[in-house]
Amino acid sequence: MYPRVVDVVPQQNYILFLEFSNGEKKTFDVKPYLIHPFFKELNDKEKFKRVKTGGLSIEWSSGQDISPDDLYYNSIAKESENL
């Protein structure tokens, strides 16, 4: 089972800072998703900032979510001094 997201903080330029249940901290770029109709609403930066954790993953109030495997395997590890 994938580590679950325990904290998510939106950053500038549609980047998410993620903390996983195994203690890893990573960043995830949402920009490639924004071209898909399902995620189009998140082009509004205020809506994008309303991301929250939900179960194993993250979600937005209008129903968009990203699978935990995408978040974990397609994110970039952050070194502690860069947080």
C-alpha cells in the first residue's frame, strides 16, 4: 500500500508540497493535469489553493482528486534544508 498524504500545502505555480505518512516530503506539479477538462476549474488559483487531504490522497471541494500512486511516484523528494 502506498504511503498516504498527511499534509498538503499549495505553492506558487500549481505546485503542491506533500508530506506522506512514511515521513517523506515531496513536491508535485499539477500543471500537466490542468489541460484536462476534469481539472480545468483548478486553473482558478483560488480554487487550486483549497486543496485538502482526503483518505489516502488529496482532493478539492469540486470533486477533483489525484491518485495516491501518481502523487507518490510522480513527485520530487525534497531535502530538509529546502523546505
